[in-house]
Amino acid sequence: MYDYRIGDCRELLKTIPDKSVRLVVTSPPYNIGKPYGKYKDKIALNEWKELINDVTKEVYRILTPDGAFFLNLSPVPVGDSKEIVPLPFIGYQILKNNNLYLRNMITWTFNNMQNCTNRLSGRYENILWGVKDLDNYIFNLDDVRIPYITKGDKRLAEGGGRNPTDVWYFDRVNNMTKKKLNLSHPTIYPLPMIVRIVKMATNPGDIVLDPFAGSGTSLVAAKIMGRNAIGFELDAKYKEECERRLKTEGTIPASTFDELYEDAEKVERFQNAQSKSVELAEQLKFDI
């Protein structure tokens, strides 16, 4: 079941039964003037807080007792101000006010983003992992373990890898990729990152919901992993993009993502850099 509905998520959430959704994963507008279409991404900060609070209140109601809410937010200059506002800290308080407990504040880091000239260039966002019950929530660690750096490590034979850290590296979807996939949404999740979240926080057949669905990455990740999904979106033009992606990207085998996670990529980069440094040292007669 993959259901993409058009309308205000605050109203559409009210149609979802109590305790029926295992995972809510979303990235709401950051209030920085992005061209989302029908949604005005430049409102008063208090109005933005009210929006996120209204959504979170409904999220708590629809989550199963062992469910989770993954909320992606970033420190950004809000409105016409040049001051950076730490939206993740505001998001944390909103979670607390709605009886959700923070399990991790994940740092999502990337390289491909615009450089700044009057401050340090931003290269990370946060993903708040909130749960209803600190003693009862789904965490499928074995499904998201990371390969050890040393291939000969005896632990490889004993159980598949280590626990991922709370720092994740996934490059953002760039304009070239958007053009290739014929996608128009200004901010699109990297698919492997959402596949990881779906794997670690749900089981096959569970329902995944994204109240700010955009071009449907959360729904695509859910389909790849054999979960059901619901998406809400204010702008109807993104529905066609989501439906097309479900038919194309949604058919990618889940095993494809096993080697795409950022830690494995870092290992590969480290090993490549190490071998190149050895080559260079040999050429220059350096001792290493």
C-alpha cells in the first residue's frame, strides 16, 4: 500500500487511526524561502514552531507504542535575519512537549552545498530520533551494521560488523541528479539514508509515513524494504514524480544498498588514500 495524498498534512494526519504507524520520517520546510510551490517557506518563526508542534502532536497519536519519529532539521538563518537559528534545538523542545524522548541526535554531513562568504560554510544537518517509550522501541541493529575496516577481522565471521555511529555521511541530491531523474523538488533526501532509517526502525509490512513527502523518497525507501507507506504533500505537482519513482527506483533490490552506506564509503576512501600515499612514498623514497 503506497498512498500519496494532496493537502495540508495537519488535516490529513487527523484521518490516520491511533497507534497505526510504526515510523514517521520527514524533513519539513526550514523557513528559509525555498521555492516549494504552494507552501510559503518564509513565515514568522512562531508560526513555524506552531506548524511543527501541530504535526508532532498528531505524530505522537498515530505512532505505535514502539514507534519512532525521525525529524530532519538544520541550523539556518530564518526569515530576513542573518542570525543562525538552531532549529534542531527547537525541534527537541517540541518533541519533549509532546511526550517524545530523544534517542539520538544524528549528524548528517555532506560536501555538496553552497559555500558561504561571511561565515563558515554549513556542511551538516541534524536528524532527531524520537521515541514514545525509551524501554520499548524498534532498533534493528543487525540490519544496519557497518563492515569493519580490516577485512581479516575475526569479528566479521562472528556477526557482520559494528554499530553505526551518530555521524552519517550521505551527499545531498545535486541538480545534475535531479535533472537526470526529472525531479523538480528543491530539497530531496538521499535515498540510501532513508533506506537505512526504514531498515533500523521498522519491520516488513509496517507503515511508514511522511507528512512532508515532496517527491516521495520516504515512500520509495519503504517500498524497497517491503514496508507500506503514506505521504502527504501540499503541492499536487510532486505526486506524479513520486508515482514515477515508485515504479522505477522503487524496484531497486534492497541488497543494492548494503554497500552504499557512508561508513563503507569512508573505509574505501581511507584504503584508497592509504594505498596512494604508499605509492607516492615509494616514488619519493620516503619512509612511512
